[in-house]
Amino acid sequence: MEDVAEGFLNELIRRSLIQVVSTIWEKVTNCRIHDLLRDLAVKKASELNFFDIYDPKGNSISSLCLRHAIHDQAERYLSLDLSNLKLRSIMFFDRDLCKLDLINFRNKFQHIYVLHLENHPRIKLPDAIGCLYHLKFLSLTGIGDLPSSIGNLKNLQTLQITHYGHSFQLPPETADLINLRHLVALYSKPLKRISKLTSLQALIGIQCDQWKDVDPVDLVNLRELTMYDIKISYSLNNIGSLKNLSTLSLWCYAEESFPALEFLSSCQKLQNLCLHGRIEKLPLSDLFPNSITMMILVNSKLMEDPMPILGMLPNLRKLKLVAAYEGREITCSDNNFSQLEFLRLNSLENLERWHLATSAMPLIKGLGIYE
């Protein structure tokens, strides 16, 4: 389902109907449309009763549209009689949402599949959120700790929680969301029984001391994992049990170093690898899976030249090194980096000399050298 949707998005981009703002791992993370195209899209959506944008001046909303967007005056919108509309999608972008009593969500929105609440001050979600049984997508910004009733949302596929500068707690009942595919949340308290979430495709925001007790054998669908606060005293070997993992981002705690990285050899489908933190010694090239196409090393502070090892990876297309090496010279020998297309060297402050063999990097398209 996600792959089909991404194909549609890329087709719209190729037709210049959507403009890309930013990407991560070649996937579009932010996009925009031209203002004239937006006006046309809003007009067409209104004609087709596809969605409606609430106009607080007219105090009106279409009774035929099943999808609503509210940018202002959310309190006035919630005062309307919406009980008979059987709405499917509600998106709030109103920062005054924190002043509202959200307990009426149960009566007004019991049929919705999509709920987005964007609010910078922290507000507390009511227990009634657990009555929205049909929810598939729940996106929250600036929300306080979730109520235990969140575990009732058995149809939920995506739970995305964004906070500014602090983590929060997920209730243990989150592990009861058996259909959850994407869990994107930087949470502080360990989430036990996470292995029950066998449908998970993306787990972004888990901390290392929470992961060490996880048995990942049942997480057979996990494709993307982002983990924080790694310490050298922890073992990451159980990551090697994630046989379908394609994207892995690991962040060390403060100035800590990574523990042994030999587990990477077991991740035979790994394509994207980001390591953020000190690496005492880079594993030999035969310990990296041949499937890796993109790699980012940040603050690795390696003392040995990483190029002879990285240059042997047969499918590496993009490489980014940021404060990753503290030596004075790097060497790229003949036939190294045979598939590399883009290379970025950033903040290698001691680097003085680059030995580049004639046949190295035959496919290079872009080179960036900074600081």
C-alpha cells in the first residue's frame, strides 16, 4: 500500500504538479504545490465534494464533504452540528486548540479514519480518543502524554507524535495496537511487549535502553528503525534478527562510542545506513552487507582512513562523511567506489590531501566539500 502511494506521489512530481522541498534516503519528506495549482485544487475538490476548508467568517462547512481542514476558529467549528456528517478525515492546524474541550470528539467524529491535531502548547487528550475505533491515522503535535484508552484503536496503522525539545510517555496499552505499521514518537518510558506489534514497518524514536529487552524475531515486517541514546556498554546484536530491515539510523548518547557493529553483516537487505557517533574502528568491508546503497557517518572521529573499506562496497551510490575522520589524508584506490554517484565531505578539519586513483569513482556525478 505504501509503495503504491509513493509511486503516485513520484508520478505527480515528474509531471511538475508537486514540488519537492526535502528528501531523506531519496524519499520525499516535505513537498509543496504552486499557489495557482493550490487554488485550482481547492476549487476542484469543492466541486467534487472531496474536502472542505472551514471558513470561520461564513461559519459554514459543506454537509456533503467527508474531509475537513480547520486552520482557524476551531472552537467555533466544534460548536457546529457535525453529528450527522459521518466525517472520514479531520485536520486541525489551529494553535488555539489547547483551549478546547476535546471530549466531544466521541460524538462528532466517531466515523473518522484520519485525525491530525497540530498544536504547539501541550494539551491533554481525553480518554474519549479511544472510542474512535475506525481511526487508521493519528498525527499529534504538541500533545501531552496519551491516555491508556489509545489501546482500543485496533485499526490504527500510523501513530505519529511530534514534540519540541522533550520526550513523553506512551502508555503500555500502545502495544495492543496490533495493526500498527508506523510508530514515530520520541518516548521516554520503556514500552514493554513491543514485540507484539508484528505489523510494524517503521519504528522511529525508540531509545537504546528500551530496545535491549526487545525480542525482534517477531518483528518480521520492520523495514525502518531509528534508535537513540546508544552507549558502548549496550549490545546491538539483536538488530541482526530483523531480516527485512532496509533503513537503519543509530544515534549515540552524547560523546559515547558505538558498541561492536559486526551485527550489520546479518542485515542482508539493508540499503540505507546512518551512524551518528564515535566509532572506535570501522568494520571490514565484508562485514557490511553488499545491499547498502547510501551511507552517512556523522561525528565518527575515525583515526584510520575509512575510504579503503567503504570503497569496496559494491552498490554504494551515496556517501556522506561529517566530522567522521580526523586524519590528514584519504586514499581512493583503483576500482574503488565503482557505483558511487554522490560524495559529500563535511567538517573533516584536518584533511590536507586526497589520493584519487584514475579509475576510482567512474560514475561520480556530484561532489560537495564543506568546512
